[in-house]
Amino acid sequence: GVSTSAASRQVADLEAHLQTRLLNRTTRRVSLTESGRAFYERVVQLLADLEEAEQEAARAAVVPRGTIRLTTSVNFGVRHLAPAVAEFLAAHGEVRFDVSLSDRVVDLVEEGFDLAVRVGAIGSDNLVARKLGETRLVPCAAPAYLAAHGAPQIPEDLEKHNCFTYEYVTPRNVWRFRDASGAERAVRVAGTLHSNNGDLLAEVAARGAGITFEPAFIVGPEVRAGRLVPLLQDFTPPPVPIYAVYPSRKHLSAKVRRFVEFLVERFAHGQDRSEEH
């Protein structure tokens, strides 16, 4: 609703205020600079948050809108969050997702994420966590490996086996179990493969190269297919919690709050099963 010259003047004033160029200008076209795009995307989100705040203040029905920047692990994201995101999007047409899959624990504040879904450790003390559910760790190996090396009968037998280790657990070379009396049995393991990706560890184990200790949602399909065999079933690894995590100092917007509540309900009703074998 303003003239080209007025808009140009306002943009020039904004660039002077920010001390950066927002637009690349040629005789043929105008395009955003990298700084301009980043500023635009952030401001659009801020305006959506402002509109939401006004709705809350007016006690109107708050409609979730805007982009949810979400991070989670690769396997969990594909197998569990993808169906949840699809269902949520179908019910909330004004919400968008920007999803980053990474097995490392990202810094939510530093990297600008609204929300993470984490299996195991929460991360920083400056985060708020809401428990969604639990999964189990399953020690398993391929039938070919067991035929060649035998199956461990007690956790301590693992010390004599080729055990694969995972990067994002602490300590990564100690596997923990509980026996029938509830006593903990901690075993130090070692092997020929270490990785930051659980799917890779499961696939190499399924090809007979060693023993892996993975969440049920990763190895479940291989166990059902007979490519992996669960081990030490008289001993119970500690359960691994699954959390929705977000920065504590950040106002929890309607879109994030609604999605977290949606995930809690989904897990509670078993629509997302973290146990798959």
C-alpha cells in the first residue's frame, strides 16, 4: 500500500539502522542478501509470535501458526516423528516445520531451535524437558556371529566379544544391565567398530560382524526379520527415557506448546511405539 519510492526509502533507512545491506539491487531485479533473508525469516516469526500474544491477551482462541524448528536423531525422526508431523500438519494448516535430523546433541539456543526430541540424555541444565515415553536398549547379534562365537550368557561374557560402541552415550564403552535381584551389572566392552549412527551399527551387526546395543526402535525391524537375535534376556538394561526438550528462557509459543501436547498424547495412547520387537 505504499509507493515504490516510499518502500525504497524505508528499506534504505532500515539498512542504515542495521548497518548492513538487505537487498541486492541491479537494473533488472532486486534480491535478498544472505543477511536480508535471515532478517526476514526472523521478523516473520516475531510478527507471528506478536499476533499470538495479542490473541492471548484478548483471550481469543489461539491458533498455532508459524514455523517450528525441530531437531531429533535420524532414525527416531524418520520412524516416529515423521508420522507425527504429518498428522499435526493435517490438523494445523498455519504451522510449518523446519526439521533437522542429527544424532549429535545440538545446542538449541545457539543454533536457534524451538524444540528437540531426545532419546536419553536431556543435555544442558538450561533446558526444560517433558517426558514422552521410554524405549529399551537391546543387546543383539546376527545368527552367523552367534554360530561362530557363541552367545554371551551373562553380561560379563561381553568382555570377550566384539562389541560395537556408539558416540553419543557416556561412557560409550560401558554397557549396564540389572539382574533378577535388581543389582546393576556394568560391563566394559570394546570392539572393531565405533560410530555416531545407530542404523550403521545395527546393519553391520546384522551382517555378522559383532554385537550391538541399540534402542528397540532401531533394531526392532531387524529382530523381527530374523537378522538380529536379542541376547541376555534374563538381564534388563535400564530404560531409556524419551523427552521433548526446549529452552527454558524462551516463551513457549502456542505452536510449540500444542505440538508437545500432541506428542505426549500420541505416546500415551501408543500411536507411537518405541518398542518394536
